[in-house]
Amino acid sequence: MTTNRKDASRCALGIATAAFIAASLGIGSGPIHAAGQDVPAAAEGGGRKSIADMKLFRFEFDNDTALGSDDAYTAGWSFQLHSRMMDTWNPGFAGWIGKFPGLGDDGRGGRVTRFAVAFSQIIITPSDITIETPQPADAPWAGLAGATGTWSSYDNRKLAALQVYVGCMGPCSQAQDVQEFVHNDLGAGDDPAGWGNQLSNQLLGDVNYEYRWKLVAAAPEKHAFGRFAQDLAAGAQVGAGNLATYARASIEYRFGWGMPQGFTKIPDPPGVGLALDPVYFDPGQPIPDTAHWSYVFNVVGRFGSIGYLAPAEGGETESGYNHPSMDPPAESDVVAGIHIVRVPFGVHFTYYHALDEGDGDVASSLDYWNLSFEYRF
């Protein structure tokens, strides 16, 4: 049974409102302090706020048009708000998140803790968006929108993160309105004529967990301005729910000049991946001066298995026909990124290359790129 567009709009508005209400409720309380000291918000040169005491706003945008296609995972975006770095969990989280495996804070000194909220949208289409009739042999017409809350605890040796996703798939996502506005009103592409065949409304929920650890770490003094550093880390990630149920292993290599401690930023769509800002500063040491350019590069290889992916399952559509299921796409991929940062601003470009073709009967391309802009405040 389908839902009318008025109800769909209310659904999407409710998701967005929940995300931004959560973001406004004092995300992250209290600045990071040096171990054993009661220090006011640390300042770098010139009286600026320390990077460790800054929150982070990030806008991420995914697309594939520059790669010569406009299909499959054709576009996505997210707004994210990440807390400042906290030396310990605040009381609201310590009693439950702090007891989750890997998410302890070690007390004063050691690991830092973060919380993040995000609102995201994903748009999926077949390879020829000008066809108005159903295309059962290609990717479905589908839109997803949701909100996430992410908790992380990490240092320069290990990272653990837990995320909860709540959202919906179908007209409630407003994906049709967004793509029609970009293509038709802004003239950025062909008229997407097949949205009458999109997958019908479905509530979605997912829980994601990730753990990473360093295999090779650079000495702390090499993470200074102008110095070259490199590291190597391994990781594992799992997800369970009716958005995506999967397991994946990864190996990541980072290198660059002025590279901060921590781990690689991988801008997966929230819900299919985790929204993280894994930059680390030791709370027991003075915060370094970050008023310089940082140039960091990464290559990540990921190998996994997807047991369930909501858009790939097909099902009832708004035009009444049932879109067939397809094999989950891109279970393994290579992710390459360039990260240019001068606090408070940062720009990140990431390219995703699929190592498997997914369903061999589907002609849609699986590669895409991500462009992220961030501001610390």
C-alpha cells in the first residue's frame, strides 16, 4: 500500500527535525583537558581556540556524473555535526556507551571520546533515467533519507565506534524532488522520467560497529607541521538491520605532510558506513599549533560480504509492479583520498572504485566520488 506525497513530506520533515534537534542539545560537553589538570579551553597562538575544543560541521556530497555515468548510486549528501574532543564521556553517555566493547574512555588521559549526529539522503536510479516505464533488469528507482547518532572512542593506536541509523526508503525520502530540481530546474541533467516506479515507503533502522587498530604508527613528533609521516592500519566493520546487513575488513595506508594523529577519514554514506572525524590529539600533551596547511593522502582496500541491502531487495513500487531483487553491489572496493586542511577549514576528495560488478545483469556503474567540506568552530 503506497503513501501519498503529503504524508511522505511529513515523514522526511520528521527525520530532519529529529536530527537537528539532537544536534542542538549541547553535542559534546566540556573541553579536553591535560591529564590531571583543570585547564580552561586551550588556546593556540594568538588566543585562538584549540582544535581539540572545536566542534566540526561537515557537508559531504557524493556523485558519479564526472565519471561518465549518472546511475546506480547516482548521488548522496549528508550534513554532520561532530562534538569537540572529550577526555572522558559526559555522565549522559558514561553509564551505557562507555561500557560498550571498545568504547571506554580510560579516565583522564589516553583515548578521547566524540559524538556526532548526521542527516543524509541517498538517490539510486537505473542507467537510463529518461525511460518512464519500469526497468526490471537494472537498478531500481529508490531514495533513502535518515538520521544517525555516532559515538566513538580512540587514540593513535585504536578506534572503536558505534552508530544508530533511523530513516526511510521511498517517496518519504524526497529524493524525486531533489533530483528533479537539480536536473530540470537547474538544468544539470536529463529529465528523470521514471520516479513513478520508485520503491514504496519503508521504515529503516540499522546499527553499525567499527574497530580499527594501527599496524605501523609514526612517532608523535613526526605529526608536526611540515614533517612527513605515514602509518598503516587494519579494521573491521559490521552492520545489522533492514537497511544493510554486512561485514567488511579493511587495510588503510596514510601518508602526508603535517598529517595529524588518528585514522583515515572514509566518507561512506551514514547508515552504510559510519560518520567519523578520527583526528586525535593526546590529552596529556600540549595541543600543537595547527595554523598551517596539512596535505594527507590515503589508499584503503576493503573486502566484505553484504547479506542484505534494502534497495537491492527490490519489492513493491509506486506504479504497482514488483521490482526484482539484485545481487548487492560493490562488496569490495578501493578508496583513495586527498585531504587538504588548514584549521578551521578542510576539503576532502575521495574516489570509490568497485572491485566487483555486483549483479552482472545490471548495466549501471558502481564507481563514484565524494567531496567534503568542513568547518571547525
